[in-house]
Amino acid sequence: MFLLRALIAAAITTILYHIPVRDLRQLLKFTTGIIDGAAVISNLDSTYESHDKFPPKKTPEHFDFVIVGASPSGSVLANRLSEINGWKILLLEAGGDPTGLAEVPLVVATLYPTTYNWGTHAEPQPGFCSGCLDKGARYGHGKGLGGGSIINFMIFVRGNEGDYNKWEEMGNPGWGYRDLLPYFRKLEDASNVTLKDSEYRGRGGPLGVSDVPFRTKLTDVYINAAQQAGFSYVDYNGKQQIGVSHMQTTLRNGMRSNAENSYLRPIRQRTNLKIRTGAYVTKILIRPDTKEAYGVEYKKSGKMYTVVAKKEVILSAGGLNSPKILMLSGVGPKSHLEEIGKMLVGFVFSSLEYSFSIREKLQK
Ligand SMILES: Cc1cc2nc3c(=O)[nH]c(=O)nc-3n(C[C@H](O)[C@H](O)[C@H](O)COP(=O)(O)OP(=O)(O)OC[C@H]3O[C@@H](n4cnc5c(N)ncnc54)[C@H](O)[C@@H]3O)c2cc1C
């Protein structure tokens, strides 16, 4: 397989060298085609599926936990739950293995128009995005092991203490900043952050966090100006979050740290964890009497499969796709579900009310 890849890479380089590129848009289209093609090739022998005998001999398969979406949250859960030997975990991800480009800062921008991004466009709305070609915003969200963390901008900010405390006050015990701090410390390896508030920061965790190694003179001018205006120079992931600072990023030794290389890659050989890529979940199965989720339906290589979760189904498919999967399963805004009700079987009405309007470029 290595030889095949090397040959393909050599062929691509030769073609690229000989093609006359007339404009940038053409170059972008061409690069996108190459990356998408390489993604197909690299997923032919996904190292994640080496100990997963797929398709299963008997269906439905049974697992203790079924996790939908290898997002940052799904990846952490797959890692932590599979620490318990006696539990069997299945992680289903619609995308594939991330390409090596996902670990190269800046170059990662070439992944936005590719298969590693769901490519969702927002509907045009009055007053927004007037400068965009189709008057609608592009809503990037990552597709592949690691979710958004394989294409994101690496800015490492924990969020403000007051927000977490407000969530707790709203009736969510355990979500206050003091409760979360041990986990924030545990997840990071901030050894390469120069100014750090040690009481608040972690070392040796899976996610690499570093100062940006390259700083322009303009940044220093900006920081100096802010300090002269009275702002202190702070570790904004520490006790004092208001001030001025250089950026902290999810980098380790100059490479991008993401959920896949931090949480999944180191444990992919665990035999109690199956990680299935190209597995598109279409529905959560819910018992009509108890309203409990007991499994999911998903599509892989053109075929539908059912899997049963003995303990829990965990939905971690991101801010757009999680509610979408819930609605496809009959959970969502009652009026909307009633409107399209004829298409749905086994309704679970809920009073959940929210609205959004999107158009997906890539319908699967
Ligand atoms: C371009 C960009 C830049 C960003 N920059 C930053 C930044 O600098 N700093 C920062 O902190 N955050 C940044 N973010 C945000 C950050 O990446 C997200 O907040 C984070 O990834 C969200 O995680 P999530 O757990 O909600 O799910 P997601 O990351 O959205 O992951 C969802 C996963 O579920 C999978 N999935 C979806 N539907 C299905 C289905 N039906 N079946 C199976 N699998 C499915 C998806 O393919 C994906 O892998 C950025 C995001 C983007 C897109």
C-alpha cells in the first residue's frame, strides 16, 4: 500500500507540474479534486478498522455504548469509556481518517472545500452576508475522525468562568467552573506556554497547547499599545481572563493537535473499541413506550445496518447534525415534525422549540 501511495503521489506531482493553471479558482478546484481523491485512497485501508470485522456476521450487533460522531466530544468519550475493559464501545463516524494535511498549520485551509468539511451553506437572510456571492454564509463543520478539530483555527480558549457558573445556576449541577477545572487541566499539555497560571494549567495531557512560535512585530506593537491603555498581560486561560495576551494554540512541536491524534490514535488498538468510518447515522431507535434510546441505524458502503446499545446511545454529531438526527428520529419541534409527519414512523413529540434554516450542499 505504501508503494501504491508513493506512485500515486509521484503521478499527481507530475500532472500538477504540467498543467497550465489559468486562475486561482481553477487551481483551488484542482487541489480540491486531488485531496478528495487522496482521501478515497487513504480510506481504502483505514488503520482504524484493522481489528474490526466488518460487515458483522450477525446483525444487529450489540455494544454497551454507541457513540454517534467522532467529534472532539465523541473522541474523548470513546477514549475514556474504553478504559473500562469490560465495556464494548462502537464509535460511528460519517467521514474518514483525516489526511496528514490536517496536522500542518496553514495548509489545513486547503481542506475547507474538500470532503473533510460538510460544506453547509446558510439560507440567505435579510441583513446578513450581503457581500457573499449567494448572500448566504458558509457554515464550516468538520467531517472525519476528530470532527471540527481537524479543520479548525487552533485558537485555544477555555471560555469564561462566569458563563460556566451561570449554566450551573440555571440548574445544571457539576457544570460550574470549579467542577470543570480539573478536567480542563487534565486535557492539556501546556508545557510550551510561557506565561501560565500554574494553578489553572495542565501538563502531560493528550492535547498539545503552545504559544505561537512565530510572532510578528505588529503583534508586539498591538500588545504594547493595549498595556499602555491599562490592560494587564495575562494568561487568558488562567485566573484573570480579561487583559491582553499573545494567542495560545492547539499545537505540539509545530504540528496541529486535534481530537483524532490526541484521543483516538493512541488507543485505536483497544479491542473493546470499534471505530467505524464512512458510517452515516440516519436514525436513533427509540422505544415508543419508555421513550428510551436503544440503538441506531446507519449506512455504510451503501447498506443499512442496525446496532443495539445495551447502556447508552451518545449523540455527539455536532451543533447542526445532532438536532438533525434527533428530528429524523422523531424528536424535535412538534409543529415541524407534524408538518412532515407522514414521512416519519414512531414519533416522540417534544416541546423543544428552536428554528434554523439551512441548505446542505452535500446531502448524503
Ligand atoms: C473552520 C472552523 C474553525 C474553527 N476554529 C476554532 C478555533 O480556533 N478554536 C476553537 O476553540 N474552536 C474552533 N472551531 C470550533 C470547534 O472546532 C468546534 O466547536 C468543535 O469541533 C465542535 O465539536 P462538536 O463536538 O460539537 O462536533 P463537531 O466537531 O461538529 O463533530 C461532529 C462529528 O460528527 C460527525 N457526524 C455528523 N453527522 C453524522 C452522522 N449522521 N453520522 C455519523 N457521524 C456524523 C461529523 O462528521 C463530525 O466528525 C472552529 C470550527 C470550524 C469549522
